[in-house]
Amino acid sequence: MTAGGDVNQLISVQPNDLKFIFELDKPSFCNLQVTNNTEHHVAFKVKTTSPKKYFVRPTTGILLPHDSCVIRVTLQPKREYPPNMQCKDKFLLQSTIVPRNTNTDDFPADTFNKDGTREIQECKLKVIYETNSDDGGFNSFTSQSPDSTTAIQHLKDERDTAVRQTVQLQQELDFLKRQRKRSNGSSFSFVFASLVGLIGITVGFLLNLSLASPSTA
């Protein structure tokens, strides 16, 4: 069974694939609209190859003739990116005609049993990971490997360290300025010049890091 709007099928599904905006430590959602193409009551059931990674509601249901419903699939938060942003997970949407008095909350055990006499149709859906177009320009993550992600994080850490050092030097410089008002010794001039030089070097380092590291949103 295909995921389009083929009226020869019991149900049609839109969109054709499950696409998730992948963000670290955040859940992502994808809605599927399922439509009954028949004059019958049609039961459906959602299965996945990775049930621990996804939260599906509803997982089962009954559609009245030509009725539709929305199935929300939630990708649970992840702490790291998958290799090359590729996903091998798949979903299976089964459907079959059921009697009008079938209870949605209590399907017969053999409702989706392929060995029975009832016809079971199936729709297979792929999972696709995408990135937010505002996420630092990485709207196509295929070029981002785990090594490059680590390198970017390392640059950010170095930049943060340099910022902290600059703030500390600035605080020391302000202190020496206050001390200068009390004492105009020659030793102060040397220390003052040294601190100014260090701040200049640090600012230059920050500029180099800003140019070397990609911009983030």
C-alpha cells in the first residue's frame, strides 16, 4: 500500500514520509493525516521498528466512512546527532474493514492478523531527519560529521575561555587605574603597558575564533 491518496486503498496518508526537525535535547513532532476512502468502518494500527524512540497517539483507531483523523508521532529528545543525520527507522500503518459495532478500545485479538480471512492493507513510511533552517545555516546536515561537530564545540570552548580571560584582565586593569590615582610609581607604567598588550592579543584571538568558527543562530 502506498501513502498517497489512492482511492483503491482503504485509507490514504499524508504526508508520504515522517519528517522530523532534529534538535539536540528537544522532542520533535510530525502529524499524519489518515483518511478513510471507503463507505465502511476502517480500523488502523501504527507500528514502528523503534518503539522506544517514538511516542505515537493514537496507535489504533476506527475511521468512519470518509472520515479522517490526525496521528501525532513524537521523536523523543536525543543527546547526540546520528551519523550523517541518517535514520533507518520505519513505520507501518495497517488498516482493515471492521463491523460497525466494533469497539475502538477493545479490538478483537485477530483484527490485524494476516492469517485470518480479513484483508489487511499496509502502508510503509520512512523517517527523515531534517535540521532547522535557522540553526546556524545547517539546513542540510549531511556534510556535518561527528568530528566536525566536536571541532566546532572545541572552538566555542576556546572562545568562551578567551572571553573570560579578557574580562578578568579588564577588571585588573580597572583596579590598577584606581591604584594609579594613589601612586604614580614607574613600576605601574610597565604593568599597565603589559596588561594593555595582553588585552590586545586576547581581542585579536577572539576575532580569529569568530572568523574561524561558523555562526550560530
